[in-house]
Amino acid sequence: MRGATHAKWAACAIAVVLTAAACGGGSDSGGSGADGIVSSSWGDPQNPLEPANTNEVQGGKVLAMIFRGLKQYDPKTGEAKDMLAESIETKDSVNFTVTVRPGWKFSNGEAVTARSFVDAWNYGAHLKNNQRNAYFFGYIDGYEKVHPEKGQPSAQTLSGLKVTGDRTFTVKLSQKFSTWPDTLGYAAFAPLPRAFFDDHDAWLAKPVGNGPYLVDSYARGSQMSLRRWDGYNGPDKAQNGGIDLKVYTDNNTAYTDLIAGNLDLVDDVPASQLKNVKADLGDRYINTPAGIIQTLAFPYYDKQWNTADGAKVRTGLSMAINRKQITDTIFQQTRTPAKDWTSPVLGEEGGFDPTLCGKACEYDPAEAKRLIAEGGGLPGGRVTLTYNADTGSHKDWVDAVCNSIKNALGNDRACVGNPVGTFADFRNQIIQSKMPGPFRAGWQMDYPLIQNFLQPLYYTNASSNDGKWSNKKFDDLVDKANAETDPAAAVAAFKEAEKVVRDEMAAIPLWYQNGSAGYSERVSNVALNPFSVPVYEEIKVN
């Protein structure tokens, strides 16, 4: 998901998703102290930067800099803490009263009010706006009328949202969801100014938010420049003058630029450099646990992969993958073999369970061979494993996974990698349901709840259920978990739902991913948050 060879900023004639208001100005990288500009590796986002339309990492990095929501996730612990929320109150986990803190503004001078949230959420939920994250509003009463599964909407706004004052609004959910307030740090729930609705095209060309940074300019395939907004009044003001996000389609090139002093920060050290990184960077190398899991998803819209005995084939494939050998050899202690479908950062109280997958995630060639044969064999005789090729590390591990499968099955034609040029093209093929077989499906948590590792990925028609898996038992258990008012009971119910994912091997868990980053001597106070995203506002230029 990371990412072109170093491109010159002068390319203003490039086709862009967000067009710069003006060309010129250069990258502006350089300087020191509080006004110094930090340069960081990046990849073009898939979609325009509407908060409810961004569900991938690169766009998410920008939204995290230009927006602040009701909640903000602590950069060290991941805990959901109040930001614009003065209070979120409920007596029944269905009806919530939200009070917005006074004094907050958007960078165009508009005040952030209760309506800023209600209008944004109504926009995000409505079918006609085609927002990828619409599903996140699915718990609010009236969602089925503004976003029906079939046909046209019968309402324009969510009946469960009501503005009750300049700084207050109420939310009625369609079912109990005790931990719902903790989801509100996710970017889809960000407020939007009236400018977004009054001149949508102009806003897309240069987004206006309420966070510590402003979008200064963007040329797709080259660079996005963000600059500190001095009018920001939040507690997490930027400690630098801005961030230049430079587009790379190969993170090996980014790493080379870092070592050469042409880049300040690489937030995804390529696997091929992990053996050198400590010698190259010393204590300027970061390797820290993150809420990321890598899986292989399946195209359940393809009948070959969705058969009565398909779970045996999928489980057999899981047992044909030597996770320990691959993580030890390729990833140099930056990955840990997966034991469940969540992340260790949740902790066992939060739902992480190192025993849940059990033998199905252990390398066992004989059992793998037996299960795949019992399940009817590999569809078409082999696995075609699709991934985006705009980063060196994916090719390395995909080749290793294929070799492991071929060795386990004693068949050198059993698996082949299928590279797609860029992450954006890869995602577009996934969305269009064009995967010819299993595909890379890394998941970076949106918020630190077990619910986020399960529901968006495996619930019927969920926003990131790219393989279109559907299981009523799983759905019912998720609904039960969300209705629990006791957090421990909710976690227990989610773990029962996760067992359904295991029994059906809905996706193959590969490994948990650490955040892996490196930075130059020019900057300091560099850290990754539990989402493996740099805490850009805290970086200082020496």
C-alpha cells in the first residue's frame, strides 16, 4: 500500500485528482526549526480526499493531518480520547447526546458546529454520493432509507441524526452499540465545512479541514505539499512548518533517497533493506508493533472458490504456508506469524487470541495436501495470487508464499504471483470484482477495537469485504456483540464470531506487521502511532 521514482515537482501538467490552486513554489523542502519542512515517502491515494470516501492508508495519512474529529486516538496507546467532543452521553447505548467544544474553526474561518458533523455524516451515508465508507454510518437510525441495498433512497437524511443546538446534536442508533463513541476518531466521521457542499469541485481541488495542516498543492504522481495552519487551536499543534509527501512507486528508491540525504522519512522500510537498516540508520530506525495484519482474501464471487467444500481447500492452503520461515527470512523481525485475525496491539482483554487459529495456521504439508484433495483440489489446478507491485516487499513475500505452497504440495505449478502495476489499479480491480484467485489484503485498523478487525472485512456487504464473503451465523454473532453493553461480554461475542471466520477460513491470516520506519539526521522526535502512521505533527526539524 506504500509507495514513483523520485519525480520533479515542476510537473504541473500532470493529470491530478486534486489539482493545485497554483503551480510554482517548488517543494519548499528545507529550512530548520519550527518552520522547517519535512519530506516523507508516500503513494497516491486511490480516491479524492473526501473523509467518507477514503479507506486506504495513503489517503488516510493526509486526512489525519488536515482533520480532527470528535475523538482522537492517542499516538502512543491508541486510546480514543475526546478531541472536539466536549461530551458524548448515553443511558442506553442507543441514544447519544453529543456536545461539540466551542472555539473550533475550519481553516477557511468557518466555525465547526454540530451541523458540521451532521451534514458530513448525512453526505457520507447517502447512496447517491457513492462514498466508500458509507457503511460506517450503518448503525445510525434511518440508514436503510438513505442507502438501501436495492433501489433508490426514500430519504435524504438519516432520521437518527438531529441538530439540537449550535454545539449539540443527538444520535439514535438502530441497535445497541456500547463502544460506538470509540469509533468516532475514524476519518469518515470528520466534520465538513459548508464550502464542501457549496462548491464541491473547488473543495476537492483544495480540501479545507480543521486539523493542524493545510493542503497547499498536489500533483498526482509527484507530490502533495501540506503546510502548518497557524490558526489551529487544538492541543496537538504542528512542531514543523509542513510536510512534503513525495510519491514513490518503489520503496527501495525511497530508502535509497533517505540514505543519500534526499528524503527525511520513509515509513515503510522495504524488506530487501531490513538486513542493512540498523547499520545504515542506527537509532534512527523504528520497529514497533502496529495494528496491522496481512491476509490472503478470496474472490467468493467466483464459484470455483465458493464451493461446499471450499473451506477445506482454503484451510489446506493456510497449512501449506510456512509463516515462520517467511517472516524470519524476509522480514527480519518486523512481522510475526499470525495466530488469529486481529492484532496483538489489542491485548488479550481487547480480543487478541494467540490460540484461536491453532493448527490451521501451522505449517503441515501432509495435512495441507490431504485437505486440498478432499476439498476438490485447487480451482483451475493452481493458485493465482494477485498483489500490487509498486513496492518491493510484496513481490518478495508473494514469491515466498508461492514457493511454500508449491513445496508443500509437491507441485511446481501450484502457485503463481500475479503483479498489478500500482496500488490504485490493484484496488480498482478488487472493487470491480476482477480477482482471478486469492489476493493480498492487508488491514490497518481504523480504531483499536476487535470489531474493526472483523465487521468491516467479513460482515455481509461490509465496506471492506472485498471478497464478498457472507455467513449468517457470523453476522448474527457480530450483531449480538455490538448489542452488549458490557465491554468484556462484547469482546467474548466477537471472539465467537471470529471462530466462524476460522472454521470457514474466510481469509488466510499470514502475519502481524510492525511499523517499520527510518529517518534522517535532519529531523528528530519521530514516532509511529499504533496504526503505523508517522505522528507528523510531532516531528521536529533540527
